[in-house]
Amino acid sequence: MSLIESIREKARARRMRIVLPEGDEPRTVEAAATVVREGLAEPILLTPERCREKASEYAAALYELRKAKGLTPEGAAKLVADPMYYGIMMVKLGDADGLVSGAVHSTGDMLRPALQVIKTRPGTKLVSSSFLMECPNKEIGENGLLVYADCVVNPCPTAEELAHIAVSAAETARTLCGVAEPRVAMLSFSTKGSASHELVAKVQEATATAKALAPELLIDGELQLDAALVPSVAAAKAPGSPVAGRANVLIFPDLQAGNIGYKITQRLGGADCFAVLQGLAKPCNDLSRGCSAEDIVNTIAMTAVQAQGASAQ
């Protein structure tokens, strides 16, 4: 069973309500029909007309949430007329379990209200992304499965932010991929002090911080990519490491490295890849504006599984 088939199976086990703010967009409508037919979730298609149903209730709640930031009742009413804000309020107030958008909106269009209203998960300081990489080479990672982070959101994370990305990515590996034992490698161009540089020092600090945040996790660094994945290299460069040579979660030191890394793995390594956001108190996920209806179906299924995990916490 492929990774996405496994995720779809998990989604079917407990149908979550996933709101789709782009409810009149043709690919989204097609995807929602597939989701219903396959029993993956309960999609809620939002249109401007539907956003009038609970507009006054949501506007009042949004005003209470944001009045300290200067939002007026009139401003709140105007915002919830937008299906994106309306959908975010549905998730916030428990009328939906997660949200998927991006077929026509930018990441910022969704992430801005999500951060304002839903906010980050307790203990997490930022939202980041993970790419689920299913590689043909089954000898690496978790039978060919690797989780890469962060590849989309944070251009130049601090050491503390890297640590939070690592903890979130490990949770993504557990929740979405069914990885019983995440093994997190903090990547660098150095392995265990083989090079001395401020960039290496940042990864070393991030490793120590991540271990303090989640002492139950297997986290090690700094590690070069080959030391993280290849047992023979790990034996030479990082003997005794609980992660080296068998990592299944890879944390890149910045967005340039992460974005380049996932695209190399996808285009040259032939991996299938699936992107999710992580770190929000309730799941919201973004699409590429060039997405297909099938991409939307997959993202709805992943969001549903994330929502299952969030509701169980």
C-alpha cells in the first residue's frame, strides 16, 4: 500500500469535516464529490451565499478575538463575508475540523487569518511545512519514506525555530505517516564538529534545544545527509548515534536547502511528494494554484488525518 493510500484509509476510519473556502472553484467541486464518494471526509463547500448563514455569530466571535488588536465590529463583519475568514472561524469554533484552500488563493491569504484566529499549537512557536517523500529506494528512511522540513514557509529559521520545526515534523511523521519511531536528523554540511562555522553552530544549538523540547524523541545533529541516511557512512562519521544511518525525518537548516532538497529528491530520485503545514492548533493546508482535483482530494485526506490527531490530543 502506498503512502497516500494508507492516508486515505486512515481518513475513512473517522470522517472529519473539512471546509473548502473555494467552494465554487471547479477543481474543488470535483474533488469534494470524490471525497464524498470515497468516504474520505465530510467536505463543506463555501460560497459567498453560504457565508451568510452564521455571519453575525462568527463576526461577533471574531470581534472578541481581535478587538485588542483594533478590530471593530464593522471590520469583523466585513472579514467574515470573505469565505476564507468564514472558513477559519468555522474551524476555530468547532463547526469544521480542518480547512483546505489554495486553488485560487495564495498561501498568505490562508495563513494570515489562520495565525490570527486559530494560532499555533500549545508548545509550538511557529507554523512550518513538511514534505512526505515516498522514495523508490526502500533501503532509506522508513521503508523509503522520509519527512523533510521546512521546505515552504520559513526562509531563515533561528536555532530555536529549527528546534520547533524538528518537533513538529516528528509529530507529522507519527500522525500522517504512521511512523512509530521518528528518528530526526538535523542536517548541515558538517557531521559532529567536522567543520567549524556559525551555520554549523546554529544547527548544533537547534539540536540541543530540540532535545530539551522533546526529550522522548530520537534527535541528533549536526549530520551531513549521507551520515544521516547511509549506515556505512554513519559508522565512520557518527559512531554511536541513535539516528545516523537510519534517519526518517530530515530537518534542513534553511528554506533554500529544504526547497532544493525536496525537488532534487522528487525530480532526480523519482519520489512522490505530498506537502502539509504543521504547527497550527487545528489543521489548515495550502494547495498549489496549479493543483489538480486529485491533488485536492489527497490534501483533504491528509488534513482529515491531521484533524483526527488534533482531536485526540
